Amino acid sequence: MNQQPLQLVTPNPRVRLGQRKVFVLKRAQDVIEAIAWASVVAVVVFFLIDGGIKGVTDLPTALNAISRLTALVGTDLLMIHMLLVARVPWIDKFYGHDKATLAHKKLGKPVLYFIVAHFLASLIQFSITNSQNVIATLVWLITDVQDMLTAVAALTLMILVVVTSLNFARRKMSYEAWFIVHLMSYAAVLLAVPHIFSTGSDIAGKPASTIFWVTLYLFVALNIVWYRAAKPLIRIFGSSMKIANVVRESSDTTSLYLRGKNIDKLGGASGQFYFLRVLTPRRWFKAHPFSLSAAPNNHYMRFTIGNRGDDTAFLQTIKPGTRVAVEGPFGVFTEERRTQEKVVLIASGIGIPPIRALAESMASRPGDITIIYRVRDEEDASLLAEVREIARIRGFRLYVLPGPRASLKSWMNNDGTNNPDLARLAVMAPWISESDVYICGPQIWTELVVSSCTRAGVPADRIHAEEFAW
Ligand SMILES: Cc1cc2nc3c(=O)[nH]c(=O)nc-3n(C[C@H](O)[C@H](O)[C@H](O)COP(=O)(O)OP(=O)(O)OC[C@H]3O[C@@H](n4cnc5c(N)ncnc54)[C@H](O)[C@@H]3O)c2cc1C
């Protein structure tokens, strides 16, 4: 069990509260979304200025117009799609890494539909004008037309990436296999670039269009190169992080204490997570997300890790001195999103790390914060002793709910009363409707908690949930 003396950071007493934060956040989101839509409108305007559907007189010219328009819109959406997972702070800060990833997933199929429509429209159009069947036309395109071989390869890769993202395929793949396939989307975009500039009739030889597309490509490429590659590498070499201490917290969780140079410059806030990479020959290419389980401080970073699979099993017994890389911070499960004086922190199982860190660093008066911690077994609950100590020192209310759940539809334990969750929640946190609620735990459990909070009158923008899922 944890032998470290409990040293707590001093909470920031000047934390800003109030609904204005929500207003500012929503306006910032509106601006980002307006820019994204404006880029789609811009490419349609380019298409219209360039003749649009004016030249449509028969099927081949109609197919040509469809091919050009779908190419322009599809490529623009593809750039947005890639930016959403580039881990760029100006997106993640306003949406959160999880919402940005969700938007990326939702955009995947429409992007593919546009690109496939572009491909089919071009293929059929050439097939009609060349009076050849589609197979012969495809062979002609690949072998005789400049940059078409790479364009077709790009389309094939894109289809592969989208198919492996569909739920049925994802369930069958390990995270790592899925991740490697996804890296191919960068290759797909690069392979498609030559044909866009050499044969794209709306771009080649059109200065305004060319400037727009070159700027868009460079902007996306620079964001990806800087935030996904260069910055993380600078961090790795600049901080030389190592495992300083490994502390068993329960039968299946372990805390890793990391130390390194410039730890105070890593930034981050309680509730945020980092991608952790063990820098050994067999593991350096795998990065897993873990939340800070202690507030950021100048001495160490701490992650508390549950044994859930191959790599987390390995981390339970990792040797002190092993070099690791941390990439982050990410996520908006932080006090920055808090608007109310009162806060309810709710965790289940291995959802406790970010909740424990938030409890440490949240500004509060005694009684402002309530913690509800759902555990299997009180004797074997990760970080429980620390949570109890924080609650005692800071004057928080703490409810530990051990044992099996009350019913299949309940997120609470069986306390022998048969009282519904909502009634029990009202006793534990009577002011919940005027509170911010932070929830971290398994997906289905989180959904049940969110539903209880909503029924208890907590507005959606005050419910903050972090799910440990990809
Ligand atoms: C934002 C976030 C914060 C997290 N914080 C913590 C934490 O503080 N403590 C903790 O113990 N766990 C945390 N997790 C979960 C942790 O990342 C996974 O348990 C871990 O990656 C599993 O790796 P594995 O190889 O041991 O398991 P696997 O056998 O590969 O998978 C076990 C489970 O983990 C999921 N998983 C695997 N790799 C990843 C990945 N790279 N990203 C997301 N999910 C993955 C799988 O879908 C599966 O459900 C967090 C996850 C996310 C998304």
C-alpha cells in the first residue's frame, strides 16, 4: 500500500466561477464551427465561380460537375477530419479530446462518401467519353493519366481506414492494430495530393483556388507535424522522464511516480490525462492514456493504473528507473469547467485517479464538495485512504459505496434499503442541482449516473464526464 506521505497542493483560491464561462466557451465553439463551415462554403463558391453547373448539357458534363464538387467538398471535410484528431490545443481546449475524437469519427463516413462519389463520377464520365467499359477506363486512368495511380492507392487506403473504424471491425482489433491502420490515413492524404494539383481542374492554373488549397494543406500539415510529432519529441528529450517509484494501491492497481527535468514546465491540471509511452525496445511505439492521480506539482507526476490488459499488466511491475515519455496534457475534465461553488465528485473503480486529483486541487470551503466513491470492496479500493484524508483535511463529505450494485439499473451499491438512486443521491448531495458534477467510471455506469443527475435537475453543461474508452 501507499507509503508516500500525503502532501497536498494548495488549491487556487482565485478560481473563476459563474455561467459566463459557459457563454465564452460556447461562443468560442461557434467561432471554430463557423470557420469550418465557411471553408466548405468557400470551396462551393470556387466551384460556382469556375462555371459550376453552367456547362452541364449531358450526362458526361453532369458527371464532371458532380466529380469536381464532391472532390472539393470531400477534400475540405477531410482536412477538418484530420485536424480534429491532431491533438491541437485550440480544438481540445474548447471541445475536449473526447468530443473532438467523436466529431472526427462522425465525419469519417461522409468524407468517404464524397471521395467515393468523386471517384465513381470521374470513372463513369471517362468511361462514357472514351467509349470503354469501366474496368478498361480504370486501367487507362492508373497507367496513362498523371498521378492517378497514387490517387487510386489513396482511395483504397481511405476505404480501409473507414472500414476498420466501423464498430464491428473495431471490436475485433486491438487498439494498436487499429491505431497503425489509422496512421495510414496520413499516407492516403499525401498520396492524393499530386493529382489534386496536377489534374484538379478547379485548382490547377487558378491562382485564388491554389492559394486557398495550399494554405489549407499547409495549415493542417503544420498543426499535425507540430502537435503530433515535433512538440511531443521535444518534450521527451527535454524532460527525460523516468519511473521514480512504483506503489501498489490495491490488488489490481498501482501508482507510478514519474520524475524528470522541467517537470514544472509540463503544465496540466488535475483531471487531465497524458499518453504514456514506455521507452523500451518492445514498447516505445504503444501509447496509453492515463489521468493524473495527484494534482500537478514540481516534484513528480503520478498515474494510478488498473490492470486491464497486456500493457497495464506490465505497468503493475515496471522497474523504477525505466524511461517513459509523457505526451499531454489533454482533456477538459478540469476545474476550468467549474461554474458553481458546490461540486459533487463521483467515481467508480479505476475512475478514481482524476477524481482524487480534482479533490486535491479544487478550491472550496468546508462542505462545498461531496465525493461519492463506488467500490467493489472497501478493503481493496484504490486510493481510498488518500481520498479519506483529503476529505478530512478539506472538510468534504465522503460517501463510499461498497459491494454489489442495488439492481441492474442502479449505479449505487445495495445498502439494504431499496431506496432508488435518486432518493439516495438527494440525501448525499442535497444541493446537487446547484452543483457541478464530475463523473469518472465505466461507460454504462457513467450513463446511469448522468441520468440520475439529469433527473435531479443538474443542467447538461454542469455534468462533466470522463470515460476511459477509445
Ligand atoms: C482519457 C482516458 C484516461 C484514462 N485514465 C486511466 C487511468 O487513470 N488509470 C487507468 O488505469 N486507466 C485509464 N484509462 C484506461 C487505459 O488507458 C486503458 O485501460 C489502457 O490503455 C489499457 O491498455 P492495455 O494494453 O493494458 O489493455 P488492452 O487489452 O489493450 O485493452 C483493455 C481495455 O482498454 C482499452 N484501451 C486499450 N488501449 C487504449 C488506449 N490507447 N486508449 C484508450 N483505451 C484503450 C481497450 O479498448 C479495452 O477496453 C484511461 C483511458 C482514457 C481514454
